[in-house]
Amino acid sequence: MTHSYAQLAALSKDQLIQEYDRVAGHTEPGLSFIREELWRRDIKEQNERLERMTKHIRLMTAAITILTIINVIALFAAR
């Protein structure tokens, strides 16, 4: 059975997974399905790398801020 866009949008994630599993037993995957799965995995890996990089940038920013404050304090203390 084909769902309209509105019907699909109204389904929960679990319902979509159940529908996918039901339909998958009666279909053959095409090359586009495999290509899209590879693309999805690549995007997931890229997002994970970006999240790690963002954490490192946040730590570096905090460290630079602290060192700048220490430098300014040391500059005024030396006068």
C-alpha cells in the first residue's frame, strides 16, 4: 500500500521502521538504495568528525581565553 506524504509525515519513527520492514520483505533493493545507504553512512561519519572537531575548538577557545586573561593580569602586575 502506498502512503501519501501527509500519511508518512504523521507516522512515528517506530511506525516508519515497521512499515519499512514489512515492505522490504517484498522488494528487491536497487543500486540507488545501496548508494543512498553509503551516502547516509558517509554523512553520519562526517557529522561525528565535525562534532569532535567542535569540541576541540571549544576547548582551545577556553584555553586561549584563560591564557589571555593570565597574560593581561601579568602585564598589569609587572607595572
